Amino acid sequence: MKVLAIVGSLRENSFSEQVARAAGDLSPEGVELEIFEGLDSIPAYSADHDPAYDGPEAVAAEVENLRDSITAADALLIVTPEYNAGPPGYLKNAIDWASRPHKASSLAGKPAAIVSQSPMPFGGIWANQSIRKSLTITGTPTVERELAIGKVDEKIEDGRLVEDQARTDLTALMAELNELVAVIAGQQAEPAAMA
Ligand SMILES: Cc1cc2nc3c(=O)[nH]c(=O)nc-3n(C[C@H](O)[C@H](O)[C@H](O)COP(=O)(O)O)c2cc1C
């Protein structure tokens, strides 16, 4: 299974990136996790630049790259910090681009898991819930487990997630994502019910 991690921080060696790398290490066997590169070059969404509305025939290459990367993956992992009680604007912007055309987008039907992190005790839970709400609207099935890693600065040492509970929770999240992919693949493979 290929998981595309979209890391909602543009900061070098961000906590989000370190959590995403840990998720790769803690995933079930057979899971390959790749971090999406290029979030910072995705243009701000405008329907004037979107073929789904009155825009040009094609989206910008950076948007196409995002959509193609999502399509090529079996599942998504969103790892995000919280900015002013929500997700960073550029992460939401990427989701907005990926969400069109509505119901036929790269996100529709793509299993996803969400992790937020913060040095604050609540671990960016509002950003986490906000991303889930957006993904739900785009038809992206999300794993039920809500993982918000608080006090993240105390749980990462030398770029490695070391705290036991966070590692256990992340392991469980990635196992659930793996299961969700299998369940959805099974549903797609089921023959149509007899009339
Ligand atoms: C503009 C801005 C707003 C922030 N707002 C919040 C917030 O509302 N809640 C919170 O827990 N942390 C907030 N933070 C702290 C970041 O979420 C925190 O530093 C996070 O760990 C950074 O993640 P990163 O290392 O992946 O970039 C904010 C940081 C910035 C830059």
C-alpha cells in the first residue's frame, strides 16, 4: 500500500514532517509512505483558474502534480500543525484544489487518516477536526481514530518521535488506515447485488 503524506508545515524539519516520518516507520509491513513535495508552490485557489468552472482547459502544473500524486496513492495521511484554531491556509488551499471537480475529484473515495500536533496540550485538535470536516465533504473516507499529539516538543528527540504513547497511537492509526483501504477495496470488488 502506498500512502501519500501531506505535511501541513512548510518549515524545515518541522514537527509535522517528523511525525509523518515516524508514521512511515510505524506502519504495518508492506506500507510505503512518501511525503508530498510541492505544497508551497500550489497557487491560491480561484474558480477563474479552475476548468471545473469557467477557468482554462487545464489546472496549473503544480495542482496537477498534487492531484496525480493523490490519485497514484492508495491512501492519504494528513499531518498538520494548528494555526489560530484551524489548519494552515496553504493546506486547506491544497485540499480545495484537490476537491474539484466535486464528487469526481482525486480525493473522492480515497481513504485518509489525520494527525495533528502542537506543543500545546490539545495537540491541534481544532485543525484536526477541521480537516476531517473538509475531507468528509469531499467524499474522502477517514479513519475514526482522532490523533492529536500534544506537547509534541517533549516527544521528539533528535528528529525522532520517542514518546511511547504517541508511538502506540500512531501505530494504531496507521493500522486502521491499512484496514480501511482493505475494506474499501473489498467493497469495490463485491459483485452487484442480484435483482
Ligand atoms: C500563525 C500561527 C498560529 C498558531 N496557532 C496555534 C493554535 O491555534 N493552536 C496551537 O496549538 N498551536 C498554534 N500554533 C503553534 C503551532 O501549531 C506549533 O508550533 C506547531 O507545532 C508547528 O508545527 P510544525 O513544526 O509542523 O511547523 C501556531 C503557530 C503559528 C505560526
